[in-house]
Amino acid sequence: MNLAERWDEHVLPRLIDIVLGDRMTGGWRERVCGELSGEVLEIGFGSGTNLGHYGDGVTRVLAVEPSDRAWEIAQDRIIEFGRPVDRIGLDGARLDLPDASVDAVVSTWTMCTIPHLADALAETRRVLRPGGTLHFVEHSLAPTKRIARIQHTIQPTWGRAAGGCHLNRDIPGLLAEAGFTVPDLKQRYASGLWPSRPFGWFVTGTAQP
């Protein structure tokens, strides 16, 4: 295993658990997850940080997570959750689930890293039950031209360091291309601090197929 593989497989999952497990991201997670019920498919389950934000109405979580290390980190949270959490695959673009089989799909800071996002969104549409929705918070291509230029410039280096994360994906546009509508879309910079802005144009909402 070379250094890059060690970074991606062992260091990065722990780092993401720390960086995306703070109070600020917790508020975003609560808005995305707090009102869900039934069987939930989570794309990019990571270390299970969302489990603490699901309400009592969620009966089961189906987890798609490529990282074995992240899944190991999640085990204490899974035990504390006290309801079934099943790892059902490694790739959101190939879901081993029947059509119309889940009540909701959740994605929190995940669409930036999925290699074949269009395929994953098509799979999301396929497995959602009638009336089901995709609930998300993501970082996206910024509307400010200066910030967007920075995102495009640093993307090659950032992508290698951050496990394939794309700062410059237009998430609302890609959702629309996949046939989703997001009537409650909210978009803003996560922080007022200018240096964080290339990393912090956040978009959130409930996408309807």
C-alpha cells in the first residue's frame, strides 16, 4: 500500500469524522435528518455522524459506504442508535435494492465525491417509494465568479488530498439534470470568513423526483 492509499484508507476517514462532526455541521445535519421516518437510505454513511440526528420515526438505516475504516469508526454510534443499520453496498451508483424500496434518501457532503453522480442519482430515483424524497446538504460551485475561479484552480490538488472531493460541482444543476426538483432549495456561505468560501458554498433542500 503506497502513501496515497494509506492516506485515503486510514487517515482521511478519521479526519472527515472530526472536521464534519462539529457543532456547525450538526445544525445542518439536524435540518436534513430530523424529520425523516421509515426506512432511510444514506449515501456516503461515513462514520455514522447522522445517526444522532434521526428522529424516532426512522425505523432502519441502509448505509452505502466504501470505506471500511469509516464503518469501523461508526460502530459505537450504530450501537447507541439502537435500531437496524445495515451496510448494503459500497457504491451509490450500483444499489443492491429493489425498485421503490425506501422512504427517503439522505446525502450529507457526499455528492461531491461520488465518481459517477448521474448514475447514483438515477439509482436514487429508482429505489425511492412513491412520495419519497432525497434530503441533502452539500457544498457546491459558488455563484461568485471570483470564488468559483479559485475553486476551479485548486480542484486538482484538493481532489487528490480530499478523497476525490469536487469543490466545483454544480449540485443544484446536476440534480435538475437528473430529473429532481428542489422547491425549498437554500444556498449560502457556511461562514462569513472569506478564506473558507471556496470550501463553504452550501446548498440544502428536499429533492423530489
